[in-house]
Amino acid sequence: MKLTQLFAAMVTLTTAGTAIAQPAFDAAPPDRSVVQDAAIREAAYLARVNEVLNWRASGATVKTDDPGNLGLAAVACKLALGEDLEDCSLSVIEVMKDPGTGPFWMFPNVCVAFLGRDHLTDEAKAAIRETWRTTRQLRGDTENHWVMYYASLFLMSELYPNEPGESWYNGLTSEENLAESKAFLIDWMDMTTKIGQGEFNTTHYIGEYAIPMLFLASWSEDAEMKQRGKMMLDWLFAELANVTLNGVMRGPNSRTDEGSVIERWNALASYFSWILFGNTPPTKGYGGWGVYFATVAKNYQVPEVIYRLATDRGDDFVQRDRARIRRRWRYSEELSPPVHKTQYMRRDYAVGSTTGGQLDPIQAHAWDVTWDEPDPRGKHPTMFSLHPNSSSRAMQMSFTAYPEPWIKGVTNEGKPSYDSPDKIVGSSPFEQVFQDLDTVIALYDIPEGTRFPHINGFFSKDLVNLTEDQSGWIFAQGGRSYLAYRPLAGYHWIPYLHYTGGWAKEKLPVGGQLLTSPHLQNGTIVQAASVDEFASFEAFQDAIRALPLEFNLEPVPMVKMTTLRGKQVSFTYGEAPIVNDEAIDYAKWKLFEGPHLNAEIDGRKMTITHGRLQRVLDFNTLTISDAVK
Amino acid sequence: MTPLKTFLTLITLMASTTFSTAAPEYDFYICAKVNRDYVIGSKVETVNGVFQRTDEGAWVHQGYNDTTLTAVAFDPRDRNVIYTSANNGLWRSLDGGKHWRICNDWDMTEARHVAVDPNAPDHVYLSLPDGIAVSTDRAQTLVRRENGLPERGKYTQLVTIDRTQAGRAFAGCEVGIYLTENGADSWRRVLETTDIVNDIQQSPHDPDHWLATTQSAGAWSSRDGGLTWSPIEGVPRAHSLYNVTFDMTNPDRLAIGSWGLGVLTSEDGGKTWQDRNTGLPEPQRVWRVGVDPSGRLYASVHTQTLFYSDDFGRTWQPDTLKGSLVNYFVTMPKSKQ
């Protein structure tokens, strides 16, 4: 860290009590240089934590005639700071009169309950406790719901041990709740460390995992669960660090949304990059839920090996990982099919993909090429294509609802674009993707009669020098990256219209356009390169035009080409891709494989490496081992 | 028909006869969601869950406020023992709904239906998106009992108990109807379907007469106690058939609720079917139909409310439970408690 950074951190710490702005959000993007000194790193981390706490605590005021207006997030921050404790108690009593249901209510409630153990009045604590007797809490229906639900229930059962079933909303005793919650959490950790998460690389839901794990690590009285919480934080953040470029998550997501797919920085994941690594600005309002992480963030700090993984990039690298598709109840031969992911990370850009197909039924993002922007705020640094699949049957696979109201219903539940032909979020069973380094080939074989029988390619407002070349390639420059996009069938352009939020009702122009190709057999090839690799943009174009390329669309799409990196690639829809005469065997892929993260399938062990630093998370022995090689 | 079945049928018919000339001897319940657009995490704004209809026609809420109830069942020996299936799984109350206990572990979720065996009332069947769990001790413990169900395709929408024989039940699954005759120790398929079986009902008049509806594979009928099934030709397959019901006051009257077809009724035991949507809001999106002990037909219309008809669908009136979406209708012999 430079002296100016340290000074800024100290200023933030010393002025914390009066700050009401959101300094890091409003300021210039942070310096990306690696902070070598551990003490300075820690001071900067705590400064960021305090920035969050002070912003949220100061941003709300208590009206004496309406103490309930604070809200739990502000109460949690004030409790963490030890200020306005009397108002906190009044607010808690008021809020608890109208409790919510489900995990998104439970974990803030737990946060306040634990932070307030020594600060809240007996009446306030009793009000919290009473809600856990009177209000039925729903467990939800997704992986993040269950993790939040059971981590919350586990901790509250520890906080109130030896209490009878009548004192809990679910009729179980404290000990029964503890056992039930622990069993689920261990099973989830087992599954995650053996075959991966169903909700992998989520742009927002990472908070719904990280925050409960931090709570466990901070407050559990069970040494095993405390250790597990800490280890899962390392696991989650190591993966986050590895899929970010300068703090911004790249590549595929099991779940994301319209905003994060195009403005890649605008995701809760960026908040975690900011608070943990300090290498990108935080999102507005610190991501909302991120505030709860800050309330106990002082209990955890990423180890140096993960910090460097996020910030100290040298060579380009390829990471190949496996995850899984969320549980499919029906209409599927497999309960939770594997997902194979590839990420190629370079200084100026990243290329990431799954192998396509039906991923998460609603909010998946299968692949992209993204480039670095010095200030990522407001930028749309990404290029990709997709089939805008809209299918109640796909949703029925993973949900128990009846199909007919589903499509309309889901658009009212924070996924407004789901049934839009011009959407840019979602996976499709009719898409197959292959990636080799910075070459992506996406092929589409869409059956007749499919709703939305076309594909969409996203072209950002931030591309420059967009050129439709007579060769059939479309060339452009994004940041310090040259990009070449080859549509395999005819197309036309339409303006890109955007839902500005999950609950938005109307679409607005935010710049950019969609390449819409109304052909059932279809495909996209994307090549990327750094501007440093070519003498000029024209030289890049010449190189792309010179690449040997054959393709057919019937009977099924097929591409045979030599990539910019000299690989002989052949990819036919429905068949294994072939590189230099060798077929890719995805069955052999490990859970994590690359220069930085490695883990075997079923291993329950991850090795995190950066330079000479190494950390091993071993869930078989519940040990964390550090080494300097 | 076995002697036992014959006896029970006579009892039922006698009850029906009595029923038609005297005050109903049955209680009528629904599981309803009133809260619109509820999503996990939002506040529950209205009362939802189990409602009992009073003799005066009002709906009285019972038990917890839960937006996710899919079915309710009672111990026939003790009306205070109540089971509900819901998002969290199986809930049980032993004191008439004052206190509840979740009965399943974390690995059972999003329960679709619950049923109690009237001839073995300690036996409770829980239908799950990944199979079937059974309790033999009033849901104190639950064990998966899926021997004979396919590894994939065992999404179970409901289990319906044969009231004439302990341990005999039908499961409506993704790939067909499965029968157990030994309390779920084993299951065998008695009807293969191309899509999920949404409902299976036993006639209150003839225990050998069963009806089933499916997601996209039409409606089916059995006249031999569910051993063999025939398609009901008069019911189109083009739309989802959510449920089917008998009229306990009239053996010829049947009704089906459908997304797209709305309300279909038959008044000749299923030979012919009529569209009965005049007076109901369009489009024809009927979530469930039910018939109460007096023969009043109900239709729960999606995004609208509950409607009733006293002329079996010829005319409709909105019910007093405004904005409700009914997941389940159930009729029980009137509680003596």
C-alpha cells in the first residue's frame, strides 16, 4: 500500500463516527497496487468495514415518536459500533411487532440478536425471542435459502439452549433444532466440497452464503461449526478471487440478473471484492445485505494467499472447474447434473464459459468475454450470445409449482425479463458451448415450435470501432481488448432495452444493441486478444480473417477452425469438442483444476496456491494448513 | 366388491341419504392462500392456511398463518390431531392447532400432500417432490418408503388412501399411478402416464370407482378399485387437469378443475362432460374444484377468488373468502368434540 492509501484508511477510521456519505462508492476507483504489508492490509480492511458501519448507522435517524424506523440493518450497525443503544432497543421492540417470514428475515434477526446480547434491553431481547416462537419461518426452496435458514436456526438454538418445543415456531426443542440444523449444514458443506455448489459463481447470492458462514465463524459455541464456518468462508472467497479480474466477477453464473450480466461490476460480489481485497469500488448501499457482513467482519480476514489471488496477477491462467445444476425434481434423468466451467484470465480481459445446456432454470448466464475497465461503474464490458429460452417445463424441473401460472409468476418475482424475446439472461437446453483459451464457440439447435426461435448477441454501448466486415466477422474493441464475433447465420440489429431492477416493470434504453438471428440452427464464434498483441486493430482483423474456418448449420451446427492461438478445433452440436485431434473428456475434470485452485471430486479438500504461498482447506480433518513453498 | 367394501358402501349411501334430508353431518375445510404475490422473505400480509366453514357459511381460520399449505388431513379418531403439508414439509398439531411440530428432517422439503389412513390412523403418508415418506406413529417419525417407485420419475403429487382397506393407497407420480397394498412397503405401477398425475379420488358412493387427472395426459377412470384404468374420452387432453371431485350427495355428479378448460362437470357418472364456466371470470383458469357436503360446487379461480354454485356450475357467485386461492378441499365427518 502506498502512503496515500494508508493515510486514506486512517482518515476513514478516525472520522468514522460522523461520516454519512458512501465514500468509496462516490470516490475514484481504488488503487489496484498490491498491498505488501500485512498490517497495512488489515488497517485498510478495517477502514472499509468501518466505512460501511458508519454509513449505515448514520444514514438513519430515530424519530422519538417512531422508534421502529431504524430497521434491523441500522440497528445491527449501531450495535456493532456501540452507539445509540437505547434507541436500538426501542427499534427492535417495534420491528419485532411485525416479523417477516423466511431466511431473509431470519439472518438479520440473528445478527441483531447476537450483536445485542450485551447491549439490548431485556424487553428487546425478549421481543426477538418471541418472534421465534410465534412466527412460522419458511425454509424456502433454494440452496441459499436453506443455508441462511439453518445457519440462523442453529445459532438461535445455541443462544437459547435447553428450551422446550413450545417455545419454538417449529415445535422442536433447542437441542432438536441444533441437531437438525447442524446435520443440514454439514451435508451442504460436504456436497459443496465434493461436487460443488448448485448455485455456483452467483453475482448476488454469494452474500447469502458468506454472511451465514461468517455468523457461524463468529458466534457458534460449537468448535466444529465455528471452524467449518471459517473454512467455508475461505472456500467461497478463494473461488470468488479466482473468477474476478480487478475485483469484478467474470464468466458464467448459476444465478445473476439483467443488471449484473451487462454491468458486470454492479453485483454484490463486487462489494465483497471491495471489502476483502480493496480492488474495486463497492456497489451502491454496499450491496444491501453486505452491511450485515460488515457488522462482524472484524472476526474474519482473507488469508494472504487469497488476497494475492485476487490482486496480484502475473501470468495468464486457465482454470477448469466442476459444479452442479440445482436439484431437479422431475423431467430429468439426473438429480443434479454436473456443470463444467472454463475460465481464461488475462490482464486485459477474461473469457469464461460453461458447456451450455439447461443450467439454472431462470437466472443462469452461460458464457461471456469481458474486458477490464479502469473504472467499471456504469460500463458494460461484455460480449456473449444466448438463446432466450422461456419454458415452464424447465422451471418445473426445479420447482414444485404448477406450470401454467409459472412464467407470468416468475416475472413478478424479481425476474422481469424471463419471458421476453430480447432478454439477455438465461440458459437453454438448445445451446452448447466450447471454449479453448480465448476462443468460444456457441452452437444452437433450436427445435421447431420453440418459444422465441432466435438467438441474441449482446453488443455493448462501450464497444468502439464496431465493424461489420465483409468476411462475416464483426470486429470491435472493448477496453484494451480486440474482439471478433462471427455469427453463423443471418441477423439484424435491435436496440437493447433494459429492466433497471429485479422488480422493474418497464424496459429502458441503456445503450447497446442486440444482434438477433432468427434461425433455428445457429452459432456464434468469439475470439479475443489484447491490444498489445497486434500492431493495430487492422492487424488483428487481418489475423482473424486469415483463420481457417469451416462451418455448417445442417443437419446440426458444426464448426471446424484454427483458433487465434493456433489450435485445431472441431465442434459439432451434440458431440464432444475436439482440440488438436483429441476429444475433450469432461468426465475427467476435477472439482477445481488450475494454477491457483485445485480439488478432487469427492475430495472435500481444496489447495489454494499463489506463488510460494499455499493454504489447504481439508474438510476431512477440519484443518487449515498454511505453507510457504 | 368385497363384503367389507359392500358394507362400507351401504353405510356411505345411508349417510348420503340422511345427509340430503337433514343438516350436514360433515365438516368442510379448505387450504387457501390469500396473500397475493408472496415470495420468500416478504411479509405475510393476510391470513392464510386452513379454514373451516361454519354452519352459517363463514370461514374460520385454524392454526398457523402459512402461505404454502398444500393439503390438510385429520386423525379420524381425534379431530385435534391435524396434519398439514407445506413448504417446510409435514406439520402436526395434537391440540387442535394451538401448537405445531415440524415432523420431517431437512432432507424432505416442499411437501405436496398429506394423507391419513382411516383404517390405520397412526399411518401418515407424505408426498414429496422426490418420493414418498410414511409414518406409522402419527408422524413422530417419518421414513421414506419408495420400494417399487422409479429412481427418476417419482415426483409425487399426492397419495390417496383407499378407505376400504388399511395400507392400500395410490400415489400420483410423474410417470403414472402406483399402488401399495401393504402400507407402502412396496409399490407397483397400475397406470403408466406421459406426465404427472395431479389428482386421484375415490368415489364416496362406490369404493371401486376411482378418477384421476393429469398434467397433460388426460383424465382416467377405474371401476375395479384402481387395478385397471381407462381414459375418460369426454375430457380433452389439451389442458392441465388440476383436480377432480365427486359429489357425495349425488353419485352421477363429477367435476374437474382445469387451467384452460375451467370447470368441467358430468351429471351422468362421467359419460358426458359439460363446460360450466358461464359466470366465472375469463380466462378459464380454475385452480381447484370442490363439492361441499350439501352438494354446493366450488371453483377457485386463479388470481381471482373462490366461487360457488348451487346448481352444479350453471350459475356462479363469489364466495366470502375474498382473493383466496384454494389448494385443497376436504370433507370430514362432523367432529363430536
